[in-house]
Amino acid sequence: MKELLIVSLGSFFGGGMRYGVSKLIATHASLNFPLGTFTVNVLGCLLLGFLSGLNVGSGWLSPSAKLLLTTGFCGGFTTFSTFMNESASLAKGGDSLTTLLYVAGSVAVGFVAVVAGHLLAKSC
């Protein structure tokens, strides 16, 4: 039960942060590209990589803190389902190039962000 509450608390704040960041980006960027979701997913990958890298062999995070920040906050902050829905909407709209850039870019940049997060954590 304790773990469920920890994850729920992290998800609450992660989801709220996702909404805020996405809204902020949407008000400043008028593109036919889901930049808000792209941004939160890449930032979430960077943070998850960093937090995971901190915990490898160093014990910087307690199991509860890791659960709160990785599964809870990062899980609530990032959104695979929205990414897939926006990808499908772009594809339905007939913009194949933007769809390809969004899907491939999200996967590639997300992967690089996780690796960068690990490297940042190693340097701490």
C-alpha cells in the first residue's frame, strides 16, 4: 500500500507538470507538430536516465525516492499514449513527413536523452 501511495503522489505531480509544460509550449509555438508532448517526453527521458544513472552502484536514491521519482513522477510526466494518438492524428491528416519526423525524432532523441542522463549522473 505504501508503494502505491508513493507512485500515486509522484504521478500526480508529474501529470500536473506535463500539463503545465505542454500548455506553456502550446501558447508560444504554433506548429503543425506536437512540440509540447515531444518536449515533455524528451525531458522525462533525460530525467529518468539521470535518476537511473544516479542509483546504479551509488545508492543516492532510497528505494522509495526512486519509486516516487521514476515510476511516479516520470511516469506521470511522460506520455506514450498521447504520443501515439498525436502520431495517428498526424498520419490521418496526410502529413507523412511530419509524422515520420515526430515518430523517429521522438524515439531517437528520447534514447539520446536517456543516455545523456546516465552520463550526467556518472559525472556527479
